[in-house]
Amino acid sequence: MKNFIILFFLLAFLSGCTKQSGPCCEPPLMKTIHFVVENEGGVDLLNPENEGRMPHSNIKHYQLKDGEKVLLRNPNLLFFSQYHDGRYVMGVSLSSHIEKEGNKLFTVDIIEYDRFPADTIRSKVVHEHGSMRRIPKFWLNGEERDDHLTGVVVLVK
């Protein structure tokens, strides 16, 4: 009897979730995007041992807040680590400040480098079922991207 009750609740939980039923079935929220930064020759510019590298301390993370660019100083929002294949990655935790343009909601993050053009990351936010969530794609310098879903995004500088 105990197994029957457990099975009943398990089936009730699983059958309550369909593609149209709301947050329980949404794709994972996109919060951090991992970037590999290379030059045109494929040299890892985040690796501190490589010639021509970008010192991590010279990379700045900004968010757009009410149309103004604001420097983020929290080290958990921009971090560097070595990936399993030896490459260094830059993790960018996306801004939580929501900008509004007409009826569109979005966040904007800007990554500035000391000697390369900045990268702008725009993430769409939707308001559904009483809560906010990001959609699982973003725009990098105006180009729609979703390659972070399969790994890291490669930036060529």
C-alpha cells in the first residue's frame, strides 16, 4: 500500500507538467555564460602564461542600469578558471537589473578589455506566470547566439 501511494504521487507530479503548463517545464535559466577568448591564431588570451595575454585585472564588467553604464565590482560576477581541456574561460554572470524598451524587457552587460573592443551582451527577459525569467539565448554585439547551450562561447580578438 505504501508503494502504491508513493507511485500515485510520483505519477501525479510527472503528469502535471506539459509544454504549456508553466515554470516547471521551462528551460534552465541562463545566468552565467562562459567565454574562451582567443586571437585569430587560436592562442588563448586568458592564459596568464601566453604571450599577448589579457591580464584578468584589466577586464571590466559593467551593467546597464537605467541607461547608465555601472561598473560591477563583485568578483563573483566576472571570474576566470581553467577549463577541462586546458583553456581558460571567463565566466560572466549576467546582470539582474532589468531595462525596459517599450514592452520589451532585457538586461545588458558590457565587458571591456584594455586593448580590444568591448563586448555587449543583451539577454531577453520575459514575464510569465507571475515571475521573470531569461530566455535561453542572448545577443552578443547585436548577433543572436545560443552556442552557450552546448559549451563555451569563443570570442576572437
